Amino acid sequence: MLEKTKLLIGAYYIDNPKFAQIDEIFKYISDEGEPITNELDEIQKQFLNSQIAEFKESYSFLEKNRPNLLKINNEELSKVFINMIDKFYEEFNLKNCDKPKVSIVKKFPHPFENANYKAMNFNEHQAEKFNVEKGIYLLEKYTAHGISEIMLAHELMHFVVGEMTKKNNQISQSPFFEEGIVDFMGLYLLLKYNFIDEKCIKNWLIFGRGNCTENYIGSIYFRESKQILWIAKTSGIEEVIKIIKSGQNGLSNLSMKNYCDKKVEPTKDEFLNKLISYYDYALTNFSISAKENYVFKNTLNLVNGKNLDELLLNELEKEEIEQVINNLTKKGLMYIVDKKVYNPNNCSIDTMKIKLI
Ligand SMILES: [Zn+2]
């Protein structure tokens, strides 16, 4: 198995992960599992290496304790996929519709051969527009139990939305809400039917989706999920399903105004409760850079305050330290009083999302 995929699997199965942004960090790891460091400074390199060490450790843990999980091949994965498609179709009464073809490919069809996604779906309209076969494509190098199911669930939900849309209403770019709602519903059904370990879903949301830099494509999905989360909290999963059934047309006409005076209603749906709590936790994240993380961690417990000159941080010049501390001060993580720097924290805040670059 590709070294990079091993690291990725390790990341999704760990109980209490100590890593930052899985997807963003993976852009700086080669297929051989080596750090790609030419764009990185010393602190960023250090940070990336520490993250790779965590991924490796969690993969060896899996290798030892869950060997069956790692032996899964494409054929077995396809069986899981068939099962998933059946259940998803049942939920949306699509039993008589054609099932999507799921292809595991080395490269996406032209013109997407260089796209940096793990999976893609082409509805009828898109398939015609780009002259590719309708269906779901998963990139082979990322296929692994616990990750592929999440990718498929997302694409399968796009497929369902497509099926719910009349062909002449289908559009080639998803309307706002579509990415968020397919993510949300896909994860809900994965939880409901227990297709994968819950911790994969939790890690995916907290350290994958919910933890990306603002300009990273994954964060679009997650930001759109906020509205869906609100709809689910106030109006239940039935409302989410109803919206999906309205297809792309319904999604592009969806207005949050219809939900603004609704109140959060407790639900007995244990899967929805679980999913909501994962999203809520992921949304407690706030963002700091690798450098800010470095300074913050190296100045823990500065209860009595120190002058800048007294802070010995080998990797940084004094001016740089000052700038980073100013940033941390703006974020409320450190304080400067009478030119003395204070950091009254004893440990780093575990919901900080750390940007590599
Ligand atoms: Zn999508």
C-alpha cells in the first residue's frame, strides 16, 4: 500500500489525535510518505515532521491491533459499496432507479486528470458536458477502509441529489448548500448503518473537514455545513431529507430565512445527536499558524511575565517573535503588559487548528 495512504488511514483511526489539518498537511507529504519541504521554513518543517511521526505511530497501532482492517482489497471494498448504495437508495425510495457505477481509477477522466480530489461524481448533465461516463470515481491511491466509504457517501449523496433533479434542471456546478448537505447526510447514513468506525467520522470532521484553511477547498464544504447543521438542529433529519428530495432546483432556492425563528429542538435520534456533537466540536476550532503554535507552546506558563529579550526561542529573530506574539495577543492567547509578555496557560488549547503555511 502507498505510504501516504497508510499515514492517512492511521490518522482516521486514532482515538485522541494530536494532529492539525489532515488534508492540508497531506499536500506536503509525498506518495512515499516523505515530507515535501522545499516551501517550508524550519518551524513548519519541524511541525510537519512531528505530524508525520503521529500518523506513523497510529498506523503501526492499527497494524498490530486491527490487522483485518488493513487487509481490505478493492473487491471487498466494492462489496461494501454495493451495500452502501442499497441502503442509501432505500432511504430515498430510489429502488427502481439505475444504480451509479462506482469506478476505482488511477486518474480521473479528462479534463480532471490532475484534479487534487479523492473522489468525483458526474451527473447526467456533467457527464454529457465533459464527455465522460456518468457515475462515481474514486482515486485508487486513496482507497482504504474508513476513508473510501466517507468519499463514496459524499459522492453517492450528490448522485441522489442528481436523481432528484430533472435533467434539464441539472447544473454542472453545485448550488450553495449542496456540498454541505451531501456531506452531512452522507455521514449521517454512515453512522446510522454503522458502515465504518465512528472515530473515522469524528476525525474526518474535526481534523479533516473542520480544520482546513479558509482558502482550502475542503473548507467550502464545511462552511456550507453550518447552515445544514442549523436546519438539522431545529427541524430534524426529516427536513434535511426533504431538502435533498427537492434536488438541485430546491437547493438553489433554499432560504435560511425560513429557519431563522426556529428553535433548537432536542431529538431522540441518537445518530443525529452524535453527528451534531461532532460538528459542534469541530466548530470550536480557531486558527493559528505553525509559527504561532511554536511560540505559544514554548512560552507556556509565563505567569510572571518576561521581556522579549528574555524569551529565548532559537528558531526566530527578536522581531519575528514580537510579531508572532502580537498576533497571539490579538487572538487572546497571550498578553503584553508594560512590555512584559504573559502566557498563563499550562497546556496548548487542543481545538486550535494549526495552519502549516
Ligand atoms: Zn462534493
